[in-house]
Amino acid sequence: MVNYLTTKNRLLVAILAFILPFSFAKAEVKEDGKTISQGWYIGIEGGMPFGFSTFSSFGHDKTYLGWAAGLYGGYRFNSIFSAELSAKYGEMNLSAQDCCVERNYWLGSDGVLYKAGVLGMDSWEYANLKSHVRMGQYGARVNVHLLGLFHQTANSRWDLAVSPHIYAVSTKADIHTIADDAKVMKSSTNWHLGYGADLQVGYQLTSCLKLGIYSGLTRLTGERMDGMPEHLHKNNFVWESGVRLGINLSKKKNKVVETPSVPQKEVLQQEPTSSENVNQKETVDKAETKVAEQDVAEQHKVTFPVVYFAFNSIAIKQSELSKLNDILRTLKENPDMKVTVTGWCDTKGSVAVNKRISRQRAEAVKTWLAKNGIEANRITAIGNGSDDTQDADKARRVETKDNHQ
């Protein structure tokens, strides 16, 4: 047992060591409606559980379909990890397995297994009994989204997740006869520690609605969930498959930049003197001259195209080369012009990583211009990190601006 636990722990550490570097590498996550990579969510789920204990949902007489339904809520940290809490209630029926029927086991009214009916005490053959189990599950699970580990599928509408879970499980089993469904024994509520894992497949229908299916096993500790005595079969677990419908609660927040109001000073109107008339005329002439100069400057103002970048990339796309050639041509036509290139990222990922990537994008534009004949000292490259006033595709960009404008 010790060796098994040691091997199991080593395997868990190896899996985490493989996954964690990927989770921090995904600093930018697409936000175009295909995926929602961060934020709160809630949902409902329902499925068909099958029990395996002394009795089984796959009994000697037929297969019993159970039902379960519940609520869940959680938080998605990035494109790989999410965690959630859930509460679920369900019911299922189990009956004796073929081997128990062949051995002709009996259940006494004292709850003990016998190999024949006991004189002076009510007893029933296993073959004639079924267990009706009511079950509640309350706990937590961690979802590891496998498609988020790879750049090609990180922004897919599809999700494939492995979800280890741990539950507090309550069960209450009543023993009935198969023939007339008469209750012959009633048990008390038992509490179990449940642990296991699910495999989930999901599809993002819209930016806030997600549909998925799941299937997994939950192992129960403690008493038998079917209320029967433990004898031949050591199993005590539930296999459940079902459907999940989730709703994303996170909304993109845009900063609203308010223009500060400028208090207006009250001016007492007085009859101007002749000298004041001259001063006012000079002031008006200067203001008109300044406006004229501003108009000329506006006419000569240079507007550079914006260069956009792909998700999680600092490489210049082929489609953006024409914009860089326009910037190059303007700089060659104005040899005294100096510019600043400013890089940006979207809002997903850590502040430190996005700051670094935005600077690298600006440096990529500067390097391209320098390689094509522009002196490097004419270009200043800076990175401004995340921009939450733009959509994700427009946020991943580099802007160029004349330093004298």
C-alpha cells in the first residue's frame, strides 16, 4: 500500500510539473467570443448514475437507470485551470449480481447475510430484493483543460478536461422486494468520503453559454451505499454520465476616461478704454495667428498605420508588411523626423508578462525599420502592457507617432 501511494504521488507530481509551465506561458488569451478564459461561471448538470456495491445497477434481473441533478459554480483562472463547487441529488436502484443469486444468499431482518432462510426470523433471498438508494453529493473539483496546453487549440470553442474531485456523500438505502416493491428494511443515512475523476467535453455555444457532457467514477469510503452487508463484492463506487450547461458571469470591463471639467472664471464686463482696445486687438491678432499655425500643423500632421500582431506572438505577420513599408517610406521622405513606437497587449495574462510582450512587439517594429535603412537613434521603442479599452484583436498592436506632434 505504501509503495502504491508513493507511486501515485510521484505520478501526480509529474503531471503537475508538466502542466504548470504551460499555464503560466499563456499570458494572452483570445477574447473574440470563441473562448472565455477567465472569470466566474455557474451551471446546472444532470446525469444517469450507476451504483456498484454488494448489489449493482447491472443486476441479475435488469439494468436500472438512475438519475441525478444539481448545481455548480466556479472560477476559471486561465485557459488551462478552473475550480468549482457543486451540490447534487440523485436516486438509483440496485439488485443482486448473478454470482450472489447463484450462491442463493439470504438477507435476514437483522441485516446479516445468511446462506439459507433462518427459522423464527424474517429473511429474503437476494434474488428477490433490490436496494433503492437516495444520494447527495457536496464537494469540489479542479478542471484541467487539456486543449489549453497547446497553442493551436487554446482558443478553440471545444474543451477537453480531466476533473479530479472530492465529495462529502450522503446515502440512504431502503430494501424493497422486486415483485411487489414492498419495503422490507429501512436504513439510516450514512456519510462517505467520495473521491475520483471525471472526463469532460464541452463546446462554447456563445460567449456566455457552454454545453458539455461528462463521465466519471466516484469511490465511496465507509458503509455500503446499498444498505447490504459486505461479503463477496468489495466495490463501493458510482459511475455517472450526464450533461452540463454553464453560463459565464464575467463581463469585459472598459475604462471610462473622464475629461476633467475646467472651472470658468466670471469676468466683470467693463467699458474698455482706448488702450484696452489696442491690447484686445493685439490679443485677437495673436490668437488668430496661433490658430492659423495650428491649422497648418494639422495639415502637415502625419498619421501612421497601426501594426497588429497575432495571439501570443511578437512576430510580424505577412499581412502587416505593407503598413511597415508605408511607415518606412514616410521616415525616408522626412529624414529629420523621429518617432516613438508603442507596443500593446490585451488584458489577459499577468501584468509583468504582458508588459514584456508589448515591449518586444515595439522592438520588433524598430528592428524591421532599422534593417531597412532607418537609423536606430530615430526610433524609440516602449511597451505599455495591457490595453483594456480595445477588443483583444485590436489591443495586440504597435502604434507609431511623430515625436514633434
